[in-house]
Amino acid sequence: MKVSRTKILLATSILPQILLIRVISLYPEKVEFYFSQTFYPFLFNLQHVFIKPIPFSFGDLLYLSLGIYICYSITRFLLKFRFPKISDIIDIGVFFSLLFLLFQLNWGINYHRTPLAEKLPTEKQYSDSLLIDLTTRFAILSNTLHSQLSSSDTLAVSIPYAKKEIANRIQSSYDDLWISSVDVPQVKASLFSLPLSYMGYAGYLNPFTLEAQVNMRMPKINLPVTIAHEMAHQLGYAAENEANFVGFINTFNNADPYLKYAAVLFGFRHCYSDLIKRDPDQAKILVQQLNLGILKNFAESRDFWEEYKNPFEPFFKESYDAYLKANGQESGIKTYNQIVAFLIAYDLQNKFKF
């Protein structure tokens, strides 16, 4: 069967597309202005009109349908037991070329916008004294909020809202940090919450429908910052450390003490993880000062992920690590943990109101 020239051009277009993205990544200021601040907000608002009213995750349904179709196609191909024709290979090339183009134009170019570190700005190297000071203050505030929200120092805080209500409270108070032209974001419960738990994922943004999905099987104490994190992705913050920071700031500044408590635990955990590498003795001292109920909240989260641990989880983590590196995040999945530099820089400029 003769393959049309159009199909051949489409199939091979992925190579110049990749090259073009490499060139575009050299001009973050232009990406920031023309894409992240101009085109993307228009696109997001337009899609939001059609996607937001759908009560379930439309993107998850698309992924499910695509997965079923791929499995069907592979099964049919194996049953016929023949070598792939040139036309088959071209069709696969067309599929991936169009998928790559849609991903980049819809959301992916946000990976190459001006780094948030240049807007704060931050320094990757910060002193131990600054880290100890911020971690200590997070520990003190954790105890203060815990005492307000729990009847005993030994009891974990239990957020009294339904999980959907937590999402509504985060959404209603969301600050459009550094971007004001995007509609208020919204999250949906992922149809794949159980598989996400086994994969070790708290949520994700669908780059094709621009829906933010959250793993609603997680403990409530993990939900506030996770929800705000996925909403930050909707605002165009592609880098994981940036989405972590924007999500934290929104949750920390929330007037609701339960949501603020969840944010403070998140901030302490990341600062502690950094501090224990630099000064293990000081880190242990700060942990010992925490109310026992706070440690139980941390254990609640740890026990949840331990329950779903499986031999395949590292494969999913490595796959996502490769995806992040392919999109310009040199540290890959470790980027999630690079929020501390943002926290310290923000604290130096604005001082967290403890």
C-alpha cells in the first residue's frame, strides 16, 4: 500500500519539533511573555468553559479509552501474526508526532518559561543557620496549631471536612500568584486513585484537557497542599518545585487553621529532610520538640504509602523521572524536594507570619 506524502511528513515531523523546542527553551523570557502569560491563559480559560462543568475527570476517561484501544490494537496485531508494514510504522509515527505537538502547544512549553527562582530570587546555596531558623519556626507553629486543633498533645489532628470540601476551600481562596489572567483552577477526583496509590502518585495534571486530578484515597492531612500543587500546574507552573512552592503559599495563607496546619507540616517535613542531611543532631532535637500528635499525623501519611508499596513502584518513579528530565528539569523527580530554597528566599523577603 502506498503511503501518502502527508503522512510521511507528519510521522517525521517529531524530529524538527524536538529541535524547535530545544531552540525555544533558550529564550525563557519570550516563552514567559508570549506563551505562559498570553497564549496559555487564553487556551486554559477557553478549555475551562467546556471541561469545568463535567463532574468527573474527562481526561481520565480519555486515557482509559486510549488504553483500551491500544490494547485492542496490539492484540489484533499479534493474532494476525505478521511483520509490521511500513504503513503501520508510519501511522505510529503520525500518532506520536501529533501527540507531542498537542502536548507542547497545550501546556508543555510552560516547562521553558522564566524560572520562578529569578522572580523571588533564590539561591541554591543557603546557610545552615537560615535553614535551622526556618525549620525551628515551622516546628513551633506546628505545635501551636496542633494545640488549637486537637484536644490532646498526643492525638493526631483530624480535618473535619469531607475531601471535596477541602478542595472547595482551597479553590475559593486560591491566589493567582504572579499570573492573574487564568481562571480560578479546579481539581477533580481521579478515576484512577487506586492505581495512583500503587504507583506512588498523589495527583497529576492532564496536559491535554488541563484538568488537575488528585488521588482522593490519600489521608486528608496530605490533601490541601496536594490540591493546591495541582492547581498551580493549571496556572502554568510546570516545574515541580515551583508548583510545590505556589501550592504551599496558597495553603499556608489560607484562613482555615486546618488547612494552614497541613501546610506547616508540609513545610516542616521538607525543611527537616534537608536539615537532617546537614545537621542530623539539630534535626533530631527539633523532631523531639514536636507534639506526639504531630508525629502521628506524619505516621498516618507514611503508613498510607507503605500500604500500597509494591515492586513496580520504582519503575513508575523512574519513568516519571525520565519524563521530567526530558522536559528540562535536570534533577528529575528530586525537583519536588527543592522547595526549601524558595521557602527561605520568600521568608527573607516577606517573613512568614508565624
